[in-house]
Amino acid sequence: MERSETRPKRYKTWTFDGARWDRYRPRDGDIIIATYPKCGTTWMQRIVDLLTFQSTEPRSIHEISAWIDMRFGPPIDFVIEQIEAQSHRRFFKSHLPLDGLPRFEQVRYIHVARDGRDACMSFFNHCNAYTPLMYDMLDRAAEDMGGPAPRCPSDVGTFWREWLTKGVEPGASDGFPSLSFFDLEATYWRDRDRSNLLLVHYNDLKASLPDEMRRIADFLSIEVDPELWPNLVEAATFEGMKRHGAALLPHVGIVFEGGTDSFLFKGTNERWREEISAENLALYDEIAAKRLTPGLARWIAGGRQEAGDPRHSPE
């Protein structure tokens, strides 16, 4: 039986539980896409889907790319049975820090980072669209959290301050109602030179999607038919995903008001410049300066365009 290189640290929120990965058994070439919430997870799943199948057909992301640590969905026995039956190259979703995931040399890990201010804005829109059914599912699945799932405040400024100053895990000081954003990013940054880990940034995907998709294909050792390449890139654009949102994310309207239009909201950056007060922006700057090393701060804020290749950072 394969053994993880290190025993994963246990992380748990109302939404996910790292202990569910205990049932996972790797296959050579498995791919784990791990991000902080609302940092391009679904986008990366679609990119890997397109590269794996080399087809623009809109496939249900939830069916072909399991979210193993999700605790409000199917029982883990069902999830494991589903992924064991898959014959394609498997790729999974996670919102865990790197030290919360099982580590195997034959598995490829892709982490997508995003400016924390953009992540918080997108996370607010995400939580603000939860339906009553979604909250009921979270409450019932996470009774061990000591109370019901926090309801999203209607004011983005309140959400912003709570996200920056409250934690869920013992010792965490930010990220509420999820894990610490700054701690999670640091776990991937510390291991950025590992050969089976690729760091990708949301800004770079937006600025040069073809180049980033080639980096990802190279990392996964996937060769793409040149004639097919333009179609794959177009299908991975935000507009392409929006166009096929109902097929890519069926049933999402049950848990999100507005369905795919809410889940795939705008895909834009820097909305915080107009919607967040100067005081709250200064709070982010103050906390980020304390929690992030200089190299990681440059990477989080600007990606490869501003910070260069993470593997070449001297930190």
C-alpha cells in the first residue's frame, strides 16, 4: 500500500475535512488541484479537463474531478468508489494547505494563487449567494464544529474585516469562515521548488492563458495536437466557461442563488478598489506585511509577471 511521505496535518471547517483524504489511494499521474477558495479552482479544473481529454466537450466538472475533502456532499465511501471506477487520468480538487494533503512523488500538485484582496471579494460574493439549502447542508454535515455554519453578512466591509481578523482553526488569526489565507499560501510557497508541484497565479492566467496552459501541459507531460490547441484555449476562457456553465456545473442552482451566473461571477480583479474603504484596504496591507515574506508578498500580489518564476525566488 502506498504511504504518504508525511502524515498530513488535520484541517477542518464547516465546508471541508482533510481526514477524508485518508481513504485516497494514488495512481501514477494523479493530479491534485489545490487552492484557497475562489482563487481559480474551477478554472484550473476545466483547464486540466481540456488537456486530459483533448476535447472541448463540456463535461460535468463535479463528476470527473472529485472534491475529496468536501464534507457536505456525498459520503466518502461513495466518492472513493466513484474515483476508483474512473479510467481517465484522475484529477481532484482541494481547498487544503499543502501540509494537509497526502504527499506522493507520483502525484502532481497544482496550486493557484491570487491576490488576497481579490480572493476575499470573490469569496464574499460566493458566500453571499448561498441558498437556505446550502446552509442546511453545511449545518448538518458539520455538527462537530460547535455550531451552525456562519451566515454571510450582507455588508462586504464586515465580511472583509472578519476574514482578516478571525480564524477557524486553533491558532489561526484570519480566513473566517474558512482557513487562514496567509498560512495556506505559505505552505505552498515553502515547497515551491519541488519537482511535482506547480505554482500558477490567477493574474497570469488572465494575462496570458495560452502561455500558462502550455506550462501546465508541460508540467503534466501532456502533448496537445497543435490544430486542436486554439479550440482548447478558447474553451478555457471565462467566456467559454460561462457559455457552457450549465453543463460544466449542473445542479449548482440548488446551492447558489443565480446558479452558474453566481458561481462563475465575473472573473475580474481589483473590484476592491471601488468597493472597499481606505481603512479596510489599509488593514489588509498591514496584516499582509506582517504575515508574508517579501518574495511571497510579491508573488501573491502579482504572479509571475511581477515576481518571476517562484522556483527562482531566493527566499
